[in-house]
Amino acid sequence: MDYVRKRRLTEAARALVHTNRRILDIALDWQYDSHEAFTRAFKRAYSLTPFEYRRRGIFVPIRAALSLADIEPLGTKGAAMETRIINLPAMHVVGMGYVGKNENAEISSMWGDFIPRVHEIQGKLYPEVMLGVCGDAREDGSFRYVAGFEVDANAPVPDGMTTFEVPAATYVIVTQHGELSDEKCGLGAALNFVYREWLPTSGYQRADTPDLEWYDKRFHPGQEESEMDVYTPIVKIE
């Protein structure tokens, strides 16, 4: 998300300097809802308003585009990751929530607090499947994350927990093997594979709905034979 945000602002800055288009039109082109929202984001990145930046007349990129030719292929222990595409209906998830940037591994700590309390969640539709739901990304890099279970819509919410409504979506799935934190085959490597290798040539783009982490009976933390699935929401490029 940080890469996408900086790429949008870089291309907006390019348009400010090299075209005479209205600032509002440039803002809308790069997915900002208003002149004000664009100005706030732009000033945080460049320390100038769009008007001031255009008047200065010097284009400086804050994030160059990734070149696929420069990226080493990623995969599980050096092998290409297999993908599959599925459609899932809407889900009602109950669990423990977090909002922030996960700068100090807060999500990992939250999982440690959540596991001893899983018995408190009633109405589980799939008791053997724990979900990590990640969405609602903000401009400042923060996001919302819930560790929980899919439950019946009428299930009660235990004290200190929350809900996350996940809309129906199409997902591309990759399976992560081994330790989650492993640089070559962990969760980060699985996400990098989807975004750097699969999406650019797939005919799909990422949908604006939450990502899912799927932990079932195959998941054994810290063990080499552990597996979990990464669900990235996608839509066809028209």
C-alpha cells in the first residue's frame, strides 16, 4: 500500500509539472475523492501543496516504478508458487481487532492474546479455520486487522472483541509453506509473489476488499511442514 500510495503521488506530481490540467482533474485521475484530500496527501509527501509544487516547476519522483526485470523470482523455497482462483460469499467474522501500522509486531502479540480466548467465540461456522482479516487501509499506512472465526450473523461478540464484515469476493490463493517469518518462503514472500509476479501478468488487479489469511489444521507454528493460505481479493481488468 505504501508503494501504491507513493506511485500515485509521483505520477500526480509529474502531471502537475508537465501538463496544464486542473489540479482537481489530476486528483481524481489518481483516485483522490476531493481537492482537499489530494492536497493533504500531497503536502505530507512533498512538503508543498500541489499549487506550490506546480509553480516551482521541478518534478522529483518519490517512488519509481518497479521493474519486473530487476526482481528476483519469488516462491516457496525457490519453487514457483501455485495459484488458484475461487469465489467466496460474504463472511461475518468475530475476533480480536487491531488498527495501526504493525511497526512493532503488534499483530503477532495480538494472536498470542487471542488464542487462549478462542473458546469464547460462539456460533463458529468452521471451528477448524482461524482467519486473519486485513483491510480498511488508510493514507497514513495504517490498516485494520482482525484475528477471528467466521460465525453466524447472530453470534454474540465477547468482551474486548469486534466484528469484521467481509463482502463477497473473488480471490487468488497461494499456499505458504514453513515458518511465517522466513524471508524466502514466509508470509511476506507469498504476498510478494502475488503482487510482483502473479498480478502484473494475470489480467486481474487487486480489489478494494479485505485480504484473508487462512489457518486450518495444516498450520503448525514454527514447524517446517506448516502450511497456511493467503487470499488476495481480485477483479478482472476491463
